[in-house]
Amino acid sequence: DIQMTQSPSSLSVSLGDNVTFTCEASENIYGFLAWYQQKLGKAPKLLIYGATNLEDGVPTRFSGSGSWTNYSLTISSLEPEDIATYYCQNNHVYPHTFGAGTKLELK
Amino acid sequence: EVQLVESGGGLVQPGRSLKLSCVASGFTFSNYGMNWIRQAPGKGLEWVAYISSGSSYIYYAETVKGRFTISRDNAKNTLYLQMTSLRSEDTALYYCASRGRDGSSDYWGQGVMVTVSS
């Protein structure tokens, strides 16, 4: 199975910050990488698919990049509603493994 | 509006069985693959199973293979997860989610809780 390693596991941030966190796959996943946002008590929400493609309706302050085994999600100018946990997911081969998540916390 | 509504969860003893359902509306269910994804209390997401639109392709996580069975009834717009030989480690909130672009999961239900305990 492909292992997905997210870092950091948590991040202390301030509103207005530009924030980037990463996801590393244990092997090449050819850009088949999704990012999800999960707020407390809610179902996850798809943000990015195919490593770089913004899902419909997702604010443009979210952007994804990367290739091969290394991927990142950037939030430009953090808004209060962005405080959440973010997960990456391998969509290249089954099982579609998730990373352990990066939890954003306000300073 | 796309809606996915899970049901069938509850408290069950170890070794027993339970069947979850997910009723879809607002899209052509028969055209889309579907996933079950779970989340243990306070933990991260774990992909559980996938079924293609016509049920030709089915995949499972190793942790549930041989115990869980994913199926669907396109006439009823319903996805199922039959869970047998349940263990305490199967305790989780179970989400159904539709397959989106590039294999992502684009629409999610609100989740249904399964608790395995004696």
C-alpha cells in the first residue's frame, strides 16, 4: 500500500498568514492527489483534485502543487473559516490511503 | 442538490454483523463509483471500500477485506456496506462518498456511527 505522510501534524497560525503544508507519498502517484478540509464535527470537503485542480466553489486562496511523490497545499491569506484539519489522499491506486492530517490552530 | 444520507449504524457486539445504507439523490447515481470512508473517534480518515458504477470493480482496505462487502442497487439509488465479524477497532463514523474527478471523493454524506462494544 502507498503510505501518505503529512507534515507538520499541527500548525499554529495567524489570520492573514500564507500557510503551506506538505504530503509525501511512499511512491510515485502521478499527480493523483486530493486535498480535503474537515471542520470539527463535519464531513470532509474536497478542495483540490489531481494535485492542482481547484474543486468547484472552493475559494481561490487555496492552491495545490507537486508531482511524483511530493505535494503541497497552500492557503493564501488565511481566513477564520480555514481553521480546520487538512488531509491528503492518494487517488492513484487502491487502497486510496489518506495522510494523518495537518491541524491548523490559531495562535 | 446532491445528497447522500447514511443509515443503519448503532451499537453492536463484537463478532456480530451490521449493514449500512447510503441513499443518494440529486445526481445520476448509476453513473458514479462510490466509496465508504470511516473515521474512528478523534482519529483521521481511513478509506474502506470502493465500488464502480456498474459494480464491476470492487476494492477493499486490507483491514476489512473478507469481513465487509460493498454493494449497490442502482434502481434504488442506494449504496450498502455489509459488515460482519465486527471488531472494536471498527468503531467509527462511516461516510459514503461519490467518486469525483481523478479518483477523488467529491460529495460526502453526514456519516453514520458504528460502535462495536460488549
